[in-house]
Amino acid sequence: MNCNVCDAPMEDDGGIVGEFGILPVAFCCWCSSSMTDMVIQMQGFDDIDILKERIKELEEDAKQESKAKKAREKKKT
Ligand SMILES: [Zn+2]
């Protein structure tokens, strides 16, 4: 099995084997770490202000979720 990006043979070096939808894919450790870096940069997750904003959103989501959960539990009783 070879990396789908650079065609290097897959070894036990921390690469990823999985599926994109139904398409089987394999990425060597270099390509998978490059893709991870790319996503981090594209999403702005290397920017402290954007990360702080995202954390706020996640905390809001968690609050909403716990409120909804409590409401569901109240209905049951
Ligand atoms: Zn590769």
C-alpha cells in the first residue's frame, strides 16, 4: 500500500489509512501532517484570536447542549 498523495510506501510511521466517503485512502506521516497543517491554516486555527472565538462558540454550544439535556430530563420525570 502506498500514500495516495506522494506514492511513498506506507510503513509503520504514523500514517493514516481510512476512507474518504467510500473511497479507501492512505496518507504517509509526512502527507498527513502536511494536510493537518493546511487545515489548521485554512481554518485560521493558528491565530490566537480566532481560536479564542472558536472556544467561546464551543463553550456556548456546550451550555446549550447541557440546557437541552436538563430540559429533556425534566420532561421525563
Ligand atoms: Zn505521502
